[in-house]
Amino acid sequence: MLPFIAGIAVGAGAVYAYNNSDKVKEKLDSGITKTKENLEELKTKVDVEKIKSKIAETKECIKNKTKTNKEEVKEDTEIKEKEDTNDKKD
């Protein structure tokens, strides 16, 4: 029963859109135009280069932290190996 009702609703919408295609096209065009205007306005408000530089800085920071963490793990491993070697000698 539900698919039948959904089919009627979709069909009615298609008939309405077909009969009023000029109005639908006008609304769609005006919506697209407004969206483009808002996008251009947003681009002027937001400094894209500043955001790109912040992203680059964040990437670099993450890379440095990863390298630092790897070095710390390596140092910890070396220390443990030395301790294990010393314990075996005793």
C-alpha cells in the first residue's frame, strides 16, 4: 500500500513540475544565482591563503610529533635492551 501512495506522490510531483516547468526553472535558476553570489561573498570574507597556510603548519606539526614519538620509542627500546643485557650479565 505504501509504495502505491509513494508512486502517486512522485507522479503528481512530476506532473506539477512538467505543467509548471517555467516557474520551476525560474526558481532553480534564481537559487543557483543566489548560491553563486553567496559563494563569492564568502570567498571575500574568508582569507583562503591564510587557511591554507594554517593547514600546512598543522601538517608539519603532526609530522614533527610523529618523528619525535618514533625517536622516543626507539630510545626507550634501546634503554630497555641495555637494561635487559645488564640484567642478564648479573
